[in-house]
Amino acid sequence: MRINYRIISILLFSLAVSICAGSFFEASMTGSGKDSLENMLSGFLASGAAASFAECFFKVFVKNVVVLFLAFISPVIFITLPVLPAYFLLRGISFGFSAAMTLEVAGIRGVLHILTSLVPQNLIQLPVYCFLAALSMESCAVRIKAAVGGKRKALQYDARRYCLLFIAGFSIITLSCIIEALLVTSV
């Protein structure tokens, strides 16, 4: 099994489009809903409310573990295949929305908030999610071809490689969860 770079390119392009869509959605919002969101964000940025590291890490880690587990089993249980692409596209929309809202509320000071609290973990997590989604899709295609062609040896080798790549991706995501918890508790 080799990684299909066209799939990764399409997923990265989709991610960029979802980030832009989130920021355009925020820019086009009007009315009292936007005003209340701005007031809440302004209060949050001014107060600097910090949670405990363990609580923050646990919440972020559990969410990521569930998504990674569903993505990991997607070559076996095909219905879970769209979970990871949908998850990181929604994360892209929320990232674009959050960045645009922070810039609108905090002005130039918002750039510092974005660079310290949004960018580091997303710069790690989103490309890793794209890679793992492409890996899951490719593994699913290989599994279907092997089932049709009866190639058990190739499927065993691919399963071993698939597991190792997912463990590496899981390790990187865990590291980014630690970074996110550190940033959220210190900002």
C-alpha cells in the first residue's frame, strides 16, 4: 500500500476551503447573535479564564481518541470512513470562524491570541488528520481489492504498516493535545 498523494492534496484543498468558509461565514454574520458572540469572546479574552491542565487535556484528548478510533476501524467498518474527513472539515470551519471573530473583537491584539492559542495545535493536527484520512481511504480501497483478488499476504503487510502509521499519527495528535492544553491553560 502506498499513500495516494492526490487524495492528500484534495483533502488539504478541502481543508483550506473550509477554513475560508468559516471566516467568510463570520464576516457575513449580522444582528444580535453576532453581537452576543462578540461580547462573550471579548469577556473571555479580557478575563483570561484558565482551566486546569488535566481537565483541559482530558477533554481534548478524549475527543481526538474517539475520532481517531473511528478512523482507524474505517477500513473494516466502511460506515465510519467519512468520520475523519467530516471532522477535520468542521474543525477547519470552526478555526476560520474563530480566527475571524478573534480578529474582529480584539483587533491587532487578536493576532497574538490567534498565534498563541489557535495556530500551534491546528498546524499539527489538521495535516495529520488529512494524512490519516487519506491513509484510511487508501487502506479501504486496498482491502476491497484484496478481498476481490484473494491476496491475504499483501493485506497482512498493509495492515501492519497501517497500524504503525496510525500509531505514529496518534502519537503526534497526543503531543498536539498536550500543546493545546498548555496553551489554553497559560493564555
